Amino acid sequence: MSSTPHTTEGRLGEVRFLTVAEVATLMRVSKMTVYRLVHAGDLTAVRVGRSFRVPEHAVDAYLREAFRETA
């Protein structure tokens, strides 16, 4: 049995995490919008203490899906 976690993005150390403010700037939305997406389960995030960190690949996946829905 393998103890390696299943990830499609490679090893955890290679994942780039963004703050909520960075995600908001990248997506050109408010921080509250990012928090809503996280709490709704639409955007994957990791809780670090009292704040959230969003894997960069989760933002990419969310935006790709959003483009698909509008196309």
C-alpha cells in the first residue's frame, strides 16, 4: 500500500499557495467574493490558522470551468 497522497498537481511542496487578497486581485473581484467561493465549495482552499490559502491550480481550475460555462 502506498502512503503517497493522491494529487494531480505533483508534490505538495511544489504547490504555490495564494492569499485571499492575491486571488481577489488576480480575478479582479473583492476579497468577500473569494471568501464566498471558498465557503460555497466552489474554490478549494486550505485553512492556515485563521486565514485561507488557495492553491494556484485551484484558481486556474475555477477560471477554466467558468470559461466553459460561458462559452
